Amino acid sequence: MTADAIPEEDGRRSASVVFKAQADGLASAEDAEVLAGLGYKQELRRNFTMIEVFGLAFSIMGLLPSIASTLTYSLPAGPVGLVWGWFVPSLFIFFVGLAMADLASAMPTSGGLYFWSHYFASPNTRNALSFLVGYSNTLGLIGGLCSIDYGFSLMLLSVVVIARDGEWEPSRGVIYAVFLACILCHGVLASTLSKVMGKLQTVFVVANFVLIAATVIALPIGRADQRNDAAFIFGKVDNLTTWPAGWTFMLSWLSPIWTIGAFDSCVHISEEAANATRAVPYGILMSIGSCWIFGWIIVIVIAACMSPDVSSILGSAYGQPMAQIYYDALGKRGALGFMILMFIVQFLMGLSIVVAASRQTWAFSRDGALPFSSFFRPISKTFGYIPLRAVWGCVFLGAVLGLLSLIDSAAASALFSLGVAGNNVAWGTPIFCRLVWGEHKFKPGPFYTGKFSKPIGWIAIVFMVFGTLLAMFPTGGPNPTVGTMNYTCVISVALWGGSLAYYYIDARKWFTGPRTTLDADELSKDQQDALRDEGTTIEGIKPSSISGGGEESSPVVITKSQDNQPRD
């Protein structure tokens, strides 16, 4: 149910919805009205400004730590893979952001991706696709949380390795212990700092830029007599894999694909953003654009200041190629200092993605799609109108999934790849549904790309399909061993196949897409008619309450029993 289903004369939502949101200090009248048009009450407090929405996405991307963590993808192609392997795919990622921004401005809700998929898809596919997108997005975000916190544990422990001159190597158990302590700490902070979480995003952005500026200044000074020339930076091609050189360059695209992958967090914070129809789309584009530009500056500086012997960087005894680059330029103390700054910023990334993941989890629970939805659904007023149970649900699941890191690095990498493959499906499906089935239903918001909207959407879809396939290739070569195999295809197919199997075996009996949380007396007649046509559920309200007639005049929808569980 969306605002465009309601004629202009019925555009004013019930005063009780708007006034209650204002009285509780949750939202402005405009934001509460837009959300009511999508069928939802205002339940979260809108603490985030446009800059803070941008800050959430940018801090999750954690530009320099993410580049450092993904050098193993870009450096095998040499400086060309590092520099141009960043610039070119970042352009295509910006197209994805533009396509998502169009939808986010028109329909800003925390569960945006699966909500849009359901609204734009054909009647025969909408429930299944919405279910698939919701699970892909939820588990993709939790996989991203695991990846960030696992990267934090490696960076923190690399400081110990550098301090011991490379003569100590952490066991998998030690790595997991640091990971577990980190993710639990994130749960505590995400629970207790909710009232200032928006303002903290500005602090996190500043911390990111301090690290970027310090690196961009320090590395050229430290390598003043050994800097590489422009021909090396922009034209030197290497191939440290057994793939053809051209495909090794394509695999270098995985660095920006992994790094610039959190812009959908702006969508998930929609119901906590002031002036969401503008703040969310601009937050998406500002975060991608900043990473594109400043990331390119960073990789150029790295290419200028790194050792020409790329294999020695990738085989560093310190466990992190970036640690070796810092060490070569700044010595032991300089490397220690920058790696400490690096893991601090990485820690802040993890805190921000807990916020984003919990909002998606809460939104999906609000629509009754997750196991134990009635448990995760409540909002905690005590802790500042946040989905407290959803926060800890994400933390707990992340801690359990992180146990795969105890097996080996290949298993951990496969799990964390959900952040690419799972999210690409979640991002691409609503765009595809809009272009193929729902273009006639799309009513632009304040941000709109106009006549370029359709070609932008198709470019985005083609790129995401390619990026998903790219993420499934073994990065070392075409004949991987058990230890070097990329198991992304196994994990991703299990996620998508499992989600669809769950839907067709059981969930199709009760999942009918997004549920309206407004009461019947808060709906205009045209909203009621649109709900009836869409088959959208209203919490606690039977079909006859909204049909304006008998139950025969309305399709079967899911209602809730006294125990708040879905039933036919």
C-alpha cells in the first residue's frame, strides 16, 4: 500500500496518526503523513538529519579500512587493478544508487527493498519475490556485520603481530574471541546510545576523514625518495593469478563492490530520518559519490607509495597488505599508529551496520515474515524508541554465523560474501520489478532522475548481475583447491533456495506481503479500497472491516489472532 494509491483529495491522513506522532515527539506532520501513506504508523523517533543519514552509510563503508581489507582483490592486477579497478566499477555503483534513490524518494520506509518488490511485482510473483528480497537483505546485512567485525579482529591482532615483529600468529580461536567481544560490544552500544546515534554518525564521518587525510599526507612523506611515477600508477599491469590478465583486472572490481556496499542502510533508516523523501536519496548518492572520489584519491596515493614488488605486499608477515605498506613507508611505530586508527574506524563501522541491520530485521518482523516475528516486533520506549530485540537478534545470529571462521578462512569468506551476492539480489529485484511490471504504478518523489530513470535502472541491473557472478569466482585462478575455492555460490544458492523453499512449503500460506499497521478508522476509503485490491494485511483487522461490504467482496488476507500470530 503506497501513497500513490490515494487520490489527492484523500491525501490527508487521519489527524490522529499525524498528531500522535507529533505529540510523542517522534516525527513531523509531513514525515508521519508520508509514512501513513505507505500504510505504517510512526513508531520510531526521527533522530537522523540528511547529513546523519549520509554519515550512517559512509561510516559503514569505512572507506580506508575497507580498501585495506580488499587489497587482496585489487593488487593481483597491479596498480592498474588498484586504480582503474576502483574508478570504473564505482561509476556503475553510482548508477545503482541513482536507481535506488528514485524509489527511496517515492516510498521511504525501513523495509524499502522488499516493500518495493511487493508493490511493483506482478500479482503472481509479488509475495515470493518480496519474501526472497527480505531474507536476502536481512541476512546480507548480518553477513556484512560479520565481515566488518571479523576484519576488525584481524586488524587489531595485526597490531600485536607488528609489535612482535611478525613472530606471532593468532589462532582461529583467538580471532573468534576478539570477534565475539567486538560484536557483543556493538550490541550494548547500539542499545544504549540510541538517542545520540544520529549525532554520532557525524563523529564517525570525521574519524574516517581524519584517517584518510593522515594517510594521504603521511605515505608520500614517508616514501619521498621512493615514490612510483605516473606510468607505474596508472599503467602498470600485473597478473599474480592463473586467470588471464583481463579477468584478473575484472576481479579487482570486487574491492569497490565490497567497499561501496552499504548505501541501502539509508533506506533502512528511513523511518528515523527527518524529511525522509529527500534525506534518504541524497544520503545514498552522497555516500557513494564520496567513496568514489575519495577512494580513488586513496588508491592513487597507495599506488604511488607502495613497493613495486606487489607479491611481497600480498605475502606480508603482518597479515595485512596495508600494514606492510604503512611499515615500508613509516616504519614500525608509524605502522602501529595507523593500524590502531584503522581498527578504531573499523569498530565504528560495525556499530553503524548493527543499526542498519536491526532496522531491516525489525521491519521484516513487523510484516510477520521472520521466525519469532512477534518477539522481535516490539519497540523499546525505555531505550529511546528503538527495536531493541531486533538489535540483539542480529548480534546473536552474527555471533553464531561467525563460528564458521573457526573452520577456515574459505568458510568465513563464503559467509561474509552474503554482503555482496545477497544484497545485489535485494537491490536489483525491486528495480527490475518496477521496470518490467510496475512502471505505471511509479509516482516520483522529490528526487527523480526523469527521462534517464529507465536506462539508469537497466544499467544498474546488468551491473548487479555481473557483480553477483564476479563474487562467485575463485580469485586465485580457475583450478582452486579445497582451501582456495570460493564457496559464495554454495552459500548464496543455499540462501536463495532455502528462502524460496520456505516460502512455497509454508510461508505462502500466511505471508501476503507488507502489513498495514494503521487502524481501520485511520484509513481513508480509497486507502481501504487499495488495501483490498493489494491484499495487504491490517494488524488485528478482519477483511470485512475494510471492504465496505461483506467478506465476499474482499480477497482473503491474513489477520492476527489474540496471540499476535498470523492465521488465515
